[in-house]
Amino acid sequence: MTLEMRYREKREECQRILTDAALKHELQERIEDLAAFLGEQTEAVTEYSEPLAWRLVEKVTVYDEKLVVEFKSGLGVEVEA
């Protein structure tokens, strides 16, 4: 393996590490934001909350037989219609 190839390999590895760190930081910020929002709530959430939905839900896809709810965390849930 040439020196140039090793350099490129290490540079790509460094880029992957920086990207992973940025994603972890972004996720940590979202968790802290949600925790602060939930900490402001004075009562248990027992019914639909528009502000909470906007903070949690990325998108909802409607099909004839089901709904697919995709959360900002990346998780998804299918709900039978």
C-alpha cells in the first residue's frame, strides 16, 4: 500500500468519525430539547397535543389500509386503518 493510499484511507476514516460525531451531537440536542419540553409540562399527556406532535413526528403517510407514522428519531410505526 502506497503512502498516498494510506493517506486517503485515513482521511476518509477521519471524515466518517467527524460525521458520526456531528450526528450524535444533533441527536443529543434533540433529546435535550424534548426533555426540556416535557419538563415544562405540568400534567401527564392524556390527549392529543399539537406542540408535542410537532416536536416528535416527522411525517405521516396515509395508505388505504394503514397509516405510517415516522418520528424525527428515525423510528416508524404502522397503524392499521
